Amino acid sequence: MNTANVDAQELAKFSELAHRWWDPDSEFRPLHQINPLRLDWIDGLASLGGKQVLDVGCGGGILAESMAGRADRVTGIDLAARPLGVARLHALEAGVLNVDYREIAAEALAAESPSSFDVVTCMEMLEHVPDPASTVRACTALVKPGGWVFFSTLNRNPKSFLFAIVGAEYVLRLLPRGTHEYARFIRPSELARFARDAGLDVQTMKGMEYNPLTRRYWLSADTSVNYLLACRRPA
Ligand code: SAH
């Protein structure tokens, strides 16, 4: 298995901003805004109650901590130390006791504890790694048979270039310039193939849309820019 599936520059970008992770008006505003949408979508499909959950590429813990409010236990993993420190501190301050954070690669955790989680989430992370198929395989190895795996990333086409890079980074300045690299965006067909090749069954897909005038996000059938994919490991 690939144990060096990491881009140090990508980790440095997230570490530099880590102290602002929980500021809802910072560059992490989009993650705060989409979080209730994705949390409800995940919970609606996988029923988090009583479950063991793993969040891969958890960063400062926005999704992980919110899932801890509904699941039995959540483990968040990332390879950037500072975001993990922020995540631990925030959980402590919020009194959330059923979330743990570890600095370990998905591939390494998969080798250490395969088939250990009922639900695995990997959101807004695949477009930052050199070998996303390896991450998808690791997520598959980590989930128990019959369990759910959720991914979200950015589509790759002229519209996503315009919206996710030109619009979000240069015009609206929702994200710092250089946050995303177009070549690393992943088409839904490619992500679905990674999932199937890893042995997952693709269940359903959702698009995420944004209106810059109202500054609102919502889930829809339009997967042309941001999208989420739900998969299951066969029982
Ligand atoms: N999943 C979180 C954070 C997304 S930001 C959320 O949606 O709220 C992307 C995260 O991926 C950052 O925390 C970054 O450190 C992490 N990341 C990037 N490359 C990684 C890798 N190879 N392994 C683990 N995490 C990685």
C-alpha cells in the first residue's frame, strides 16, 4: 500500500490557517456553512446513532465534532499537526468527549485496524492528495462490511474551474488563492471508478450549489462543481 500519499505543501497550507479554523467568518466559512447539510445527508443515509465513525482528513474537526454529537464515537485523522491541535482543543472546550484525533495516514490506519468503522467520511480532502485512489482503497479497508463510506470533492470541467477557482478564490475571495489545484479535481465518473475498483458499491450522489448573492449553499442534483458520493462496502 502507498504509505507516502501526501503532499507536504498541501499540509502546510492548512497548518498555516489552522488557528482560524473555527472562525465562521474566516477562509473556513464555506466548511461551516456546508456542514449542517452534509451532516444531515450522511446521518439520513447511514444513521449515525450508536455508530463508530472515522473522519479522514478531518482538519480542525468541523465535521468530526458535529458527527460526535450523533454517533457513539468519532475518530478524526489528518496529517497536518496544527489543524489536529485545533480540533483537540475545540473538542475539549466544547466538552465533546467521544471524539479522538490522531496524526496518521488513512493507509497506515487501514493496515493497523482494518474493518473497524461503521461509517467512514472523507470530505474535501481527495483533491489535496497525490493518489486519491489509494485514499479510497484505504477508506474501503477501514469500513466494516456493510458499512458506509462518504466522499466529497470538486468536479473537473470548465464550470468547476470558473466557479471553484476563479469565482471562489479570485472574485468572491471565499478561499485563499492557491487553495485548489485544477488538475487534482476529480470527475464523479472517476471517483465512482475508484470506489468500484476498491470494492465499494456506489449508492447515490448529490451536488452542492452556492448562490453568491444570498451566500447560501444547498444540496441538489447538480454535481457540476461540488459533489458528494455515498458508497457501501458489500456485507
Ligand atoms: N474534511 C474536513 C477538512 C477539509 S480541508 C472538512 O471537510 O471539514 C482538507 C484537509 O485534508 C486538511 O485538514 C488537510 O490537512 C488534509 N489533508 C491533506 N492531505 C492529506 C493527507 N495526505 N492525509 C490526510 N489528510 C490530508
